[in-house]
Amino acid sequence: MKNKHFKNLVTFIICFIFMLNITDFSISAQTPNVQLYSTIIGTGQHYDHGRAVYTYYTTGYIYVNNLNSNKKVSVHYTYDGINWLDQPATYLKTLKNGSEVWSYRTPDHPYAAMSRDCTYNCRFAIKYEVNGNTYWDNNNGQDYFIQYSNNRYNAPYILSKSVVTLHYPLGTYSGRNYLYLKDLGPDKSVKVRYTADNWLTYKEINASHFISYDNNVEEWYFDLDKKYEFAIGYTVNGITYWDNNFESNYKK
């Protein structure tokens, strides 16, 4: 009887270890089904009965693992920290690996533009509903928080899945263009690779640092006046990250 119990115990331990190995493998191999690429705060202005009304909003891109054609992607957001709303996202394109890019824009929210301490912010998470399941990207349970103030640099731009990305619109100031990147180390370089002949030949120019924000994001700039097709390469810690406009390159 003792031998029998011992054999059963050994069998149970082996099976338990085997199950642990399977579980560990499945967790390590799992890919998030939805993830924020990036988001930015934008501002606007309109007139109501001759009075200027200043507003702000957030807009960005979302990564979605295509689990079914029938799906719903939305941004669960709040401007005041109390009232939460859902803003539907819009399908943008399918990448070569089958994943999808969606875009969104939250509604305009008024703010006091003339205030010395003008601060506007938004807290949000990404929600993906498909096949009867709901998947969330809520920044590891902390939610995403984007904020800008007249008095200090906070976090007017958030990078999640994106490591480097261009800021629209292009060439707003005499051909000057801005980009954002994650500060992954002090020794870094940013180059813009561009072509005028459909990549038969290309040249590169360096971007320069402009501003560092409070959330470990930096803003850089480069000057490109003429009409080129280009992509952005960010090299840090021996790795080069590319932003090529979701496999379409940028054109100006």
C-alpha cells in the first residue's frame, strides 16, 4: 500500500510540474490582442455667438490582433475623472502580419485658454470586443493619463507600442517636422531616410532634440522642405527602431 501511495504521489508531482510548464509556455508566448500605439492632445477653436470657444481632444492609433471581422474597438475615457464614456475607434488598415491599425479621436472638450494655469488632461483605456470576449489595454491596470499645462511640460504625448513616431501635420513651420520617441538611453541618434526616386537612391539627415517631457518621452525635429518619401530610424542601445507610417512610408 505504501508503494502504491508513493507511486501515486510521484505521478501527481510529475503531472503538476508538466502542467506548470505548459502554463508558463502559454503565458510567455501570448501576444496582447489590443494595445495603444500612441496618442496626443490636440486643440481647436470655434465661435459661439461671436465668442471664441477653445477646446481640446485626444487622438491616436491602436494595435488590434484580428480575431474576427465582426469586432468593436473603442476608447473608454474621462476628462474629469468622474464621468466615463466610450468613443468608437475606426479601422485604418491591415498590416502584412494580419494585425490591424485603428484610429480614434475623442470629442472636443472646452477649456479656459486665457487662464494662466491652463491644464487639460484625459484618462483612458482601450477596449476590444470580439467573439463574446472583451480585451483591455489599461496600461497594466493604471489607465493611460495624458496631460498638458501652460506652466510645465507634463505628458502631451504617450507612446506605448510605438517607440518612435512622427507628429502630424507635416511641415507646419517652413518644412520643420516634429517626432516623438521613448527615451531608452542617453546615447541615441535619430535619422530621417528619404528618397525622391522611389528608393532607387536615398539620403539621410539627422534630427535634433527639442523637448523632454515628464513621462519619459522626447520631442525631436528635422527640416525637410521638398516633396520626399521618408521613414524615421531611431537607434539606441544598439537597436534601430523604424517608423514607416505603418508600412506605407511618409510622403510630403
